[in-house]
Amino acid sequence: MQRVRLLLELKRLGIIRNDRVSTKAKSQLLKQPMVLQKLVEYTSFLHYDASPVERLHVVQQNIVTQPTCKACNGIVKMRTSGRYRATFPTYCSARCLSNQETVKEKRKATNLQRYGNPFAIASTVCREKAKQKWLENYGVDNPAKADVVKQKRKQMLLDR
Ligand SMILES: [Zn+2]
């Protein structure tokens, strides 16, 4: 009921128009401190410092609880830019996203298709790239060799 009343008021003021948040919503809200206050009160279930416009989107989308990360249950914040603007992400971080099995499977499939191997690091392309890097940095094509070289050097110094 509270939401319906708030929504009606926002529509009456043109802050929400045709089920969309007005592009001038921010300045419109600043002229309506009472409405802004009601909006903040109604969206107090959000556990982060959401902007008034973000709160408008929350009301407009009929979101009634703080959205959380599918993997770790941590708080997620509304996206404020980009293609998925004004929506909440499913995961809180790249780490949570990449830890998901479905994502892992998808990555394996992509690697298989692109490099002929589910684990990209084992693919020739990546192996060659890694070798190049090691050659650049240590003058050897893998870290094990670098250690061997270091150990030998150390031993030589000790033996002197
Ligand atoms: Zn998370």
C-alpha cells in the first residue's frame, strides 16, 4: 500500500513517467523534499548509500528487499552506467562470478572452441605467450629453469 501511494505521487509529479524514471528526476526530487524523504524511508531496506535516482528505480521495479550476491550473499549495488544501467548485478564481484560452476563450464567451452583445449593456459597460444614472457623477464622459457639457474649460481658462489 505504501509503495502504491508513493508510486502514485511520483507519477503525479512526473518523476516516474510511463513506467520509467524521468531523466530530470534528480532535480525534480530536490524540489520535493517531502517526497524525497518518503522515498528514502520506503527504500530503507537498501543496505548501502543509494542515490535518490537509484531509489526511484528500486520503487519503479517493485524491488522490496536488498538484492544480494548469488554466490556469497553480500550486498550488491545498482549499476549506474552501461548497458545494464539501473539493474542489480547477480554477483558482487568478478571473483564471485568466476567461481560459479556455470561460468567455469562456459569458459571451458569457449577455450575449447578457441584453442582446442578447455584450459587455455595449456593451449599452444597461451603457452607460447607465457614462454615469451619468461624469456623476456628471466632469459629462460619457464620459471622452474629460472630457479635452477639461480640455485646453480648460488652454489657456485658458495663453492668458491
Ligand atoms: Zn559475492
